[in-house]
Amino acid sequence: MLLFMFPTRSIAFMNLYLSCVFSLGAVLGTLVLPSFLPNVHIDDILPITAAKPIETPPSKPANLLFVGDIMLARGVEWKIGKTNLDYPLSDIADYLSAPDLTIGNFEGTIRETPNQELDGFTFDTTPEIAKMVADAGIDIVSLSNNHSDNYGSAVVQSTRSTIASLGMTPFGDPYASKDFVGHATINGLSISFIGFHAFGEEPESIVDAIKAEKAAGNFVIVFPHWGNEYQDTPSIAQTDAAHLFINSGADAIIGAHPHVIQTYENYKGVPIMYSLGNFLFDQDWSVPTQQGLTLNVSIDSQFLTLTFVPVDVVHAHTTVMNADDAANILSAHNLPIIIKIPRATTQNTQAQQ
């Protein structure tokens, strides 16, 4: 099991988004949402049916930003060669750096001399290009996906080591995610990151890891790689796995792989975002694959606050979506800007002993 600690960034992410992107001003008291989106009240959220213990409530909110699929090979690498190394994420770096931690799905491998290709499905990149992702503000990446194993287990391990050397934390694995759980502590809140690769692992394979991390008093986030590509609704297998993870103790589930935005669900007071879609990719052949979501998860002692921010992913260049287009995307997926979910505050006596 891997153990990682991170410093806290000081920028308040929520004010950044609300004031700069949607020009809503600071959130003081009552939240005002645009008229085209539904207002989501706490009473509308499904109640928590069983108290989920936490060891220590955060001293102030812990802000995590989740992004979708990151691919640095093929057309992305070609575009970098035609422009510059900073081109893909230069216009979104400040946004990525604002929260305490930024987490994404790393699709591919890293080698000094990669297998470069302009088509196909083996994604291989260099340490220099991968460092661009770290420099832009991404802190933690999942290797629980089908492309981290494009070149065998030895390259998986070297990719893991390279990611760590670049200042990012890898977690998960294409076949043994339970053995590679990532940890962070933000403002006194201990957080566990558990990957899951649906095409290389069974959902039951990470259940014991979820239970163990929860018993230790951690806030448990499962980051699955699952579902049917290019489908905007989750499969039965996704839903069944998500519910299993929550029944085992998961506090949030943020999914990847379909390359398009999928459905949001609240199950027993726990949020499930089935797919955030692409964050950095070269799939310019359709509109949905050029649109993704980022999800800010703000955790305090009373609430889990979710903020949905759409992004454009066009010609290997990612930007925060303009307000009008963002409003249309959120409305099309029946999402408000913000959802607040009450949290349990029962102390974990087992963890304290």
C-alpha cells in the first residue's frame, strides 16, 4: 500500500469558479442558480440511511478537483510537436492549481523513447510530456485502466515510478488496484483513493480495501474505469458495482472511460458521477467527446458540496467552457451547478483506539 501526504493550497476554489466562470459572486448565505437549472435543496437529496464514521472532521473545507480521461499520445503528442509543450493545458492551469488536490485518469504509459503513433490504441508518452500535466496542477492520477498495461507489467511499474518522480501520486492498477491505494491528508481529513478497472478486475476485488480504509477512519473515494464507450447512460454493471462500493463504505465514486459525460446518481447519500468524459484527448470526431466535466468536491464537517464545471477538449487543448455552453451542457445532463449533501459526523471509535 502506498502512503502519500500533500500540502494544502490556499486558493479558495469555490469562489474562483463562482466569481470568474459564471459571475455569480461570492456564495454568502443563499445560493442563486441560473433560472435554466433546477435548484437543488438539501431536503431533495436522498437521506443518509446509516452513519458513516469519520475520524476527524476537517478543520476547514478540503477541496478536491476531479477531471476525466487524460491521454498524452497520438494526436495530443502530434499537436504538441506542432505548437509547444504547454499548449494542451496552458489556459486551464490556474484552474487546476486552485484546489487542494486535483485528480485524473492517466490513460497510457511513460517511457524515455515511446512508441509514437498517430492512430491505434496504444498510448505511450515521454517523461517530459507527462511533466507538463504535473506542472499544470494535477496531483494524483489513476492507473486503473486498460491503457496503463499497453506494454506489460514491467512498464506499468516503471510508469508508476516515473509519475511519482514527476511529483504526482499514482494509485490503482490495471489488475490489482487493492494493492495500490493512495492517501492524502487535507486540513486534518484523511482521504483514501481506490482505483477499479472493470475490464481487468471484479468489483468484489476492492471491497476489502474499501472496508479497511473506512475502518481506519478515512474518507474513501473510489475512482472506477468502467462502462460502455460513447454511451451517456451507465450500464447495469456500473450501477451494481457503484452500489456495492457504497454499501462497503465508499464516500464518493467518480468514474472514467466512456469518453462522454454520463449520469449523476445519489445513492444512500453518497454521490456517484458515472463518467466525467474526456479531459485531454484527441477525439475531435464528435461533439460529445470534445465536452467533459470537472467536478469539485468540497468536504467539510457538515456537507459534501459538488460543483460541476464543463470543459471543452478541442484539438488537444482544454479550456473551461463559456457560460452559455456550460449552462446548456449542465441542463442537458440534468445537473445543477452545485449539489450539497449532508455528511455524517459520527466519530470512528475504532480508529481512535
